[in-house]
Amino acid sequence: MVNYNRAGVPLMELVTEPVIHSAKQAGDFARELQLLLRYLGASEANMEKGEMRVEANISVAPEGVEKFGTKVEVKNLNSFKVAEKAIEYEIERMTDLLEAGKGDEIVQETRGWDEAKQKTFSQRKKETSDDYRYFPDPDLPKIKISEITEFADEKLLATLPELPWQKRKTFLDLELKADQADFLVSNVNFSNFFDEVRTDLKNDLEKVKTAANYITSDIVSLYRNDENILEKVSAKNIVDIVSMLAENKISSRGAKDILAELAIKSEEVEKIASEKGLLQQSDAGALTEIVKKIIADNQKVADEYKAGKEASLQFLVGQGMKETRGSANPKMLADLFKKELI
């Protein structure tokens, strides 16, 4: 159904079959519908901007009774959480009335939601369809979409992008964590950004998972302070960072520092790493001298490691990272300490 608001903007109304059985199901469906509208480019469907509204039709019947009870509609719910709360309240209200033998007090009506009181309230008794005085518009002929060649199923399916539930499966197949997949699917800009990154990484599982970690943590953290961060940090930047990590050219700490620099200015990743001293030292000769000095300065800890205390090695590596201001390859440091302490 398509209506028009006072500003002349077309409104699309979608009505589901009565197959939703809980407030959570209703909320999940509405969220998925919002995503679908965004992926199709039909609407941003922002609830807070009035671009999408949820109206719940609720009925309750005694257990074992197949016939639906009296329907109550709660209108103009402006958030998914509000919709869920309103549905839960109505289910409880009508259930209490039925169990108290007061089912006749449940009437077909339109109700609203009072956020302050956390309850619904009656707005008006629901009229029948005759009272609405619906009449066909003589200027709008009837059209059977199914009979129009351009709207054939196969043609429409060919024009569709990867839909939210399909994209979620794609991300899970790439071994992303469930919360990462949900976040990316729910945020179209981040989803498109990640798609570009994983394509450039040729869907290499380990590199893609590393990229997902930085995008859903560090990039999201930067986004909270700068909503234009995806314009400053490019997919190529992420690919370069992940590649340098895989080659042990930078550390995870160095990767975070590079991202912070990219938020300030656009620059080549390797140039930032070089200028900020973030390239890992992998010169065994130079690092061996540092290792020997740290052992000499921490002989007690070195002896504890020799005696079997594994945690002491981590302390020594930490001192090595501190001495090199984070530029040393930690794995190489660990190997050199082990070699010296045999």
C-alpha cells in the first residue's frame, strides 16, 4: 500500500501475516526490515527521523484456541525498543484480563505508548473498514505486477544486491566473530568498506580476520570522534597495514598508532611507519646486543626463567620492547632471549 503524507512524500506500508509470536520476534523482524530497505536503497529508514514507523497489531487467545482474539493496534512506535516494550505490555495487559474473566474489556481500538508511564493508553475505538470510507482513485487503474514482464521474478532477482542475511552468512563463512558480522551487516558504510578490504586481500582468511578486528575496534573507536573517518582511512590503508603485520614489519601496537595518524592526515602507511619509528627491528645482530644488556641488568629474572618460570621470559621481552620503543620484533626478541639463556 502506498499513501502520501502532507509533504507529498510517498509512504510505503508493509503488512505481515500474523506469524510473529513475541515482542522479540517483532523487534528482530523490524530491524531486519530496516536493513533490507537500506541495502535496497529504498530508504535510510531512520526511526528517529520519522522515516520508518512500527505499528503493532496484537491479539491474545486462551491456550489451545486457534481463533485470534480481539485485535488491538499500537501506533507510531518510534524505536525498536519502544515497539518491543509496547507489545510486551499489551500481551501482559490482555492476558491478565483474560485470566481474570474480563475478556470483554478487550476491545478493538488504537492505542499509543506513554514512555513516562511505560504503558499503552487508549486513543480511539477502532472503526470498521466501512467507517473509513475507502474508495478507489479513478485516475489510478488496477495493475497486476505479476503480469508485467519487467517485474518477472528472475529479472528482479538479478538486480538485487547481496541482501543482509546473505551478507551475514558470507562474513561468518570468512570466520568472523558473530558480533563482528552483526555489526558490519548493521552498518552499511562499514559493510561496504570491509567488502572493499576483503576483496583487495583476495579473501585470505587470516588477513581478512585481522582486518575485521581493526575495523570493528580501532576504526569504530575513531569513528565515535570523527564520523568522516572512512573518508580519511582508505581500504588500501587497511590492506597495507594488514600486509605489514603479516610480514612482521610492524607490531599490533604500531598498527594502532598508524591508524591514529591516518585519522589526522592522509599518508602512505609505510611512510608513517618509517617517520614514526614504527618499523620493527629485525636485525638479529643489533637486537642481540640489546638482549645481552637486558639480561645483565635483570640477572635475577633471567635465572628464574632458567629455573623454569616461563612468565619471566615475557618480562624480559617487555623490557626489550621498552628499550627499542616498541620497534623490535617481539617474536625475534623472545627467540634471542631463549638462545642466550640456554
